[in-house]
Amino acid sequence: MPVTPEVAREARGAVYRVTRAERGRTVLVREDPGGAPVELARSERRWGVDWVALSRALLRDALGRPPGSKLARDLARFLVVPPGGSRAMSGAELADWLATWQPPLSTIFRGRRGTQ
């Protein structure tokens, strides 16, 4: 079992888009080629956006399972957009980012324990 999570094959062609309104709502959608956008999550906090919750929803969709806390926090830093802005990330770009991501040491050692 790989230590680094992998993007599901069907999610590699998708585009994940975070759009932030001037005030209030921030929405995460998945755009599949030839399909209608699917809303995965939204944050409507009055003061600030829950970037980690949006990241967790993106990863849950792309990986096909809930992500670890550190992974969700780390990806959240790349989703932040200014008010009125938008950010898109393809499933392939997410896979490339995951290839460079460093899991916590405890996860690495736990994963190797069963292979020795």
C-alpha cells in the first residue's frame, strides 16, 4: 500500500475550481469534460473561509476516500483565492502535487513496518 495517496483514475481528467465571491460564499466544484459542474462543498462563514474543509472535500472526491488531516491542511494553502477570485486545479495537477507531498514521519514508518 503506497504511503502517498493517489488520485483515482476517473478524477485525473476532472478540474476542481474554487470560486470566492466578494463577500461571503466560497464554492468548490468539480468540472468533468462534457458534464455539468458538480458542487462538492461551500463555505459561507461570515468571517473567513474554511479552506481546510474545502480541501478535505476536494481530496475526498479525488482520492475516493477521506484524506488525513495533514494532507487536507497542506493542500488548503494552495486553494486560497482572494475575494472575487477563482482557482482551478486539474486532477492531473493534484496527482503531480501529491507526488511531491511529504506525509508525516509516523505514517512513513507505520507503512514500512509491515513490509520488512
